[in-house]
Amino acid sequence: MIKIKRKFLIPILLMIIAPSIVAINNINTKLIVVGIEKGSSGFFEYNHEYSGFFNDIFKVWARYSRQELIIKEFSNYDELIKSVKNKSVDYAIVIESPDRKIDSIYMTNLSYSESYSIASTKKLPENISNNELLDSLKGYDTYISDGAKYLDFGKKAIIKNGIYIHNEDSILNTFTIDKNFFINVRRYNDKRIKFTKKLNQSIRSIVITKKQGHKEKINHWYKKYINSYGGKKIDKRYKRGNLFYHYTNNGYIRPVSTSKTSKYDNIFKKVASIEKSDWRLLSAIAYAESRYHNDVVSGQNAVGIMQILPRTARIYGYKSEELLNPYANIMIATKHLKKTAQNKILKGDYPSTDDSLSIIVATYNCGSGHIEDVINIALKNNINPYEWDSLSTIISKMQDTSFVNSQNTKYGKFNGNQVIKYVEEVNNAYQTIKKHHSK
């Protein structure tokens, strides 16, 4: 056995571990930003978390690269492609279609095909007949033909072709359109109806990038990984028929538990206790903002579970990099909501607490300046500015340039319909959470 004197031991150890020290110092700690279009295949929501083939693949890629994965959701294809061209995202997942000309030089070897579903909700009369139901759905983004057949599976829980078609609070009906297309309609006890159109066809999504070297690196890694045990496991998992559900008008929380709404419940409760707020309302806003996803960055650069802008964070003494911390994100949102509620323009005689809540949430969403304009328009036209139904009528017109100009507004036009939809979504989520959770 060779003996080494202590005075030589430290230099030898340094020589051995030096490469490791250099490697650690050279690790790229930047984020991997993946842009997705709303409805992209390879991503879907399950238990308020992103899941799907691409989600799992990119999580592994991020760990392999020793980077943090951020999902940035875009409202449409054009915005997503713009982000690729200006390199604000590292990778983008796009859905292939004949009208989309994607330069092959941007395309990586990563692709995924799956069945596609769109789910939506609509309130209909309580005693509507089956034929009336079919007629009411025609033209409502469903493409139901006059020859559609009606199949009623009744109130009992039935398993058909491996699909569970009934649960305690709803009845499922299926309208078969043709061999490639059918619609499920679920009737809920609260008179809400959700319909899901399903295409028995595959839609292919591909990963693209314009950043130098990114394509070659991920292609090289993916070729090896997809044939490994872990890669084959992911591939097999999502070839078993997992569908992507895009909730286009979702006014309720799914799934909802009587014991837990999201994994952030304890944070909502802690922040609400400190700020003397209703944690259920905070949770409802988080649902409307991000579906409880903490790693989402919007096209407008709003970050995290409550979708907070960096400039808003700075107002309350937080740094932009703290926005991915759910506690900080929720705390900022709560402080901002309280500040909004205390705004002098919202001091008035509300017919009900529902009216005050709706107007506060609308102000939180679009800003006090825009709501100040709306209230002034209401006052000029002898409309009660503190009744939500009346105020929302004006809000819906605020995206009309000619209307806004005719009213001499101070802050200009905004997307009023989006604000109304946001308020409805928060209110519906809030009511759902209150049913299952006491204060």
C-alpha cells in the first residue's frame, strides 16, 4: 500500500475534485422556456397540474440540462410563432395543420399525436327535451348534423367500451354524429350542461426552436432518451388513450374535492389569515388565472399561480424572481386585491354583496382606471354604477372604439367581454369552493 504524506494529500484531492468544481460553476442555471398554444397536444390538466407527453419529456430534459422548466401559454398560434422568431421562448409546441407553413429548419425530431377533445359548458332550461337539447347545440361550436342519433344511457352508472359515463351529480348522454365524431353531453344537477366533442382522429404536434444549437442538442438527447427505459415508459403511458381536454368555457372546478381544492390550500389559508381575507376567494381567482399552475408565464409576462406582473410585484416590495414562489405570488395578489377593494372609486351603495364582489374582481382584472371610466359613463347616463348587471352592459361596449371615443374616456378601450367572462369564472369557482369549504 502506498502511503501519502498529509502535506501532499490536499493538493492531490484538489486535483481530483477540481474538474467537478469547474463543472458545477459552469452549469447553466437559466430557465428552459417552452411556449405552448392553448389546446396544444402533449399537454393537459390533471388535478390542477400540467401533464402529458411533452410535459413529461421536457421535465426530464430540464433535469438533464440542470435547468428549470417554465411553461409559457399563448392565446393563439400567431403569438406563439412570434415568440419563436424573437427567441423569447427556447422551444414551442405547435399543432400541425395544412394552413400552417412551418419552416422545416425550425423543426426538431420531437412530435406527438393524440386524439383531441374540446369541452365547454352552457346553461340550458331545466326541463329541456332531448330534441331541444340537440337543436340548442347546433351552431354552438359543435357541428351537430340534422341526422345525429340520440343515445340516452339513463341515470345508472354504466361502463361502456371502458368509459365511465355517469357520476353522482350528473347524467351523460351521447350524440353520435358519424364514425369519426361524437358528442357527450353531461347534465348536472345545478342545471349546467357540459358538452364534449371528440374527434376519433389524431392531431400531431411538433416541437420547434429557432435558438442556435438548441435543435441539435435536444435531438441528440431525445434520440437516446426515447429508447431508454424512462423514455419508453413515458411513450407507453400516453399511448394508452389519454386525451387532452381544452375547457373553452369552464365555469366550475374539476375535479373538486370536499377536503381539498388545490395543493395550495394551506398557503391560501395562511395568507388570508395574515391579510384578513377570504382564502376561498383567493383560490377562485387562482383558478381563473392559472388553473393552479405555478410555473405558467403568460404572453403578457404575468407570472405564477396568480399571474402577477413584475411591475405589480415591485409595488409591494417583491423582486420579479420571487414570483415563482407560490407564497410570495399569492401574498402579492392578496395585497393587490385588498388595495383594489379600498379604492375610493368603489365606495358606493351596492344592492348586494354579489354586486360589490363582481365589481371588485372586475377592477382587479382590468385596472381601476378602466373601471373609473365605466363608472363615470354610468353616472352620465343615469345608470346605477354599483349594480353589476348594469355596469357589465357598459363594460361589454368598452372594446368598441367608436363607443369609447364618444364617451371621452380617460383610459381608452379594453377587452370588456374578457373581463365579464373573468368575473363569471371567479364567481362560479368561488361558489363551488364555498359549497365544500367553510371559512
